[in-house]
Amino acid sequence: MTVSPTGTVTFRHDYRLNGRRETLTIGRYGPAGISLALAREKLLDAKKAVAEGKSPAHEKQREKRRLTAAKNFGDMTARWLADAKMADSTRAMRKSIVDRDILPVLETCRDQILASLRPAVSPSATARGPVRKRRAG
């Protein structure tokens, strides 16, 4: 656990793997962060991963990259359906629910949001393109 000069409490786990020192930041403590009990659970999971020869810090980074690589909710759902451990019948049922009930609503919401934003952009601003800063010479 570390405490910053501003008083933020952060749970961390320092460990050695293959002769290298690594640090896993588990999370921040508090109402917007994680509880002590959850931090302990994540610490136990991290210790198990280190015992198996896996780097929990690298796994966390890999998961973050995977989440940012997903372009939209549909991509995330498709990836989850492909990777989740479930019976084929359950997978088919969940896919049909997503396709029938969830994705159409999200598409409608997206179209409504985009339509409400269009009047806010003036045609002259669209025609001229992005504003570029001029360099002082």
C-alpha cells in the first residue's frame, strides 16, 4: 500500500519474476476505488499468477490493450461470446438476445446522438476542416 502526498491510498504488489522486480498496481482505495477485501482477493490472485510464472502486471496491461482494441459494444460482445466458457446452446441463446434486443437499441441511440450533434456544427466549420495552430516564427 502506498499513500501519495495528496492522500490517495493505492494498493500495490511488488514481486520478483525471473529475476526482475515488477510492481502491480491493484487499485485505489475509497468510494470511487476498491475495498480492502477486494484488494486482498486481487492480491491472492496475483500471488497465484506469480507462483505459476505469469506476470500479473503484464496480464493487466494486456487486458487494458484488449479493451481499447475493441471498437464498439458489438465487437466486445462477439469477443466475449467466442471466449466465454458456456454450452453451445447457451451461447446461441445469448447471441440471439444480443442481436435481437440489445444491438438495435444501441444503434438507435447512436443515431439519435449523432443527429442531435449535427446542428451544433456549422457548415462553414465543416467546410474549412480542423483548425491548425500557427507556429510563431
